Amino acid sequence: MSLDRSMDCWNAIGVLGDRSCPALSTYVHCRNCPEMMSTGRRLLDRALPDEYRSSWADLLSKEIPRDAPFDSSVTVFRLRSEWLAISTKAFVEVLDVRPLRKIPHRTNDVFRGLVSARGEIHLCVSLSALLGLDAESPVANTMAERMCVVRLGKWSWVFAADEVAGVVRYRAAELMPPPVTVQRALPRFTAGLLESGGRKIGVLDEETVMQALHRSLG
């Protein structure tokens, strides 16, 4: 099937867009579509832009004073094999797994339904589906699955995480630019990379994530 589509058609007419793509009837999800696969290969094969090389060179050439105060903090969690984080200001709490109430004709890969916690109703989403991680095989859990409550904009959202590692404080200057030659949707939602405890942690861009979650509601 040959369609005239842009490089990020999955965000416009695919599962993260208005779902008008005729190929969905054949492939069900964008991750199964040859168009998305070929786009990923083109991203991996392309040369690094000069400004990307120079930004890394500038970053690595700067020495961060050891006595510089921490000015940022994030809560770190794991989805599949990826360690991710979101600002502690947006992170509300961690809950045991709660019953999910689906909404007929409204739920989809990202928007899963409603969850009640402490007398409040929260929108439940699959952050792993939004970030394109659901195709991965899950790695062994070291903790039971948890539900995380975050507040993005005026709304609160709940998503399941395979593990929650806790709060990490860091200096803003330590945040590295995200890689540009990475397959899947994850880099588009990442504000930068942070190294802590031997892990490379993707710090999520809250505004980009919030906009995508609102689109998932239809």
C-alpha cells in the first residue's frame, strides 16, 4: 500500500492523531506499518547534524563545579526497559494498582479509562503506549507494578509503571540533549538525558506529553 504521508503520519492520521489513515484497517497499529519502520531506519541511517555534534562538544567541555547547588529534581520510574523521569512538581503520588473503569467507545491504546483514588476520579492512560514502548518485552520487575499520579496542566493523570525508583536531585547543567537517531516515539517526548546511579534516564517534556494525552481523549 502506497500512501502520501509525512514522516510523522502516526501523529497526524495514525493512532496518536485522528485515526483516519486507511492503513490502520490492515496494520491495526502504526508500529506494525512499513511506513513507520522505514522512517525509523531512515532516522538511524542519517548523519548526525553538525549542530548536534557541536552542542555535545560544548556540553562536555564545560566543567560543572562540584560545589554547585542542586536546582532541579525529578521522580524516576521504569516503563518496560526504559528509565524515565518527570518533575517532582508534577508528580503527585504513587498508588497500589486500582480497578480500571473503561468508557465504552472512548478507550484506546493510550486512554484506558478512569481510576478512583482518595475520592477523586483520575484519567488513566498508558504512558508506555504513548511513548511507543509497548512492543518491547518487559524485563523482570524488582518491585510490583505501581500506579503513578501526575498533574499536567489542570488535569491529573494516572499511569502504570513497572517500577518507581524515587526522587533524584540534579543540576540543570547536567541535563544532556536527547539522542536524535533513535527509533520509536520516545525522543520526541524527551527534554533531555540524565545520568544517575549508573542509569541513563530520559527526562520527559511535560508540555509535549500533556498535549499528546489530551489528543488521546479524542
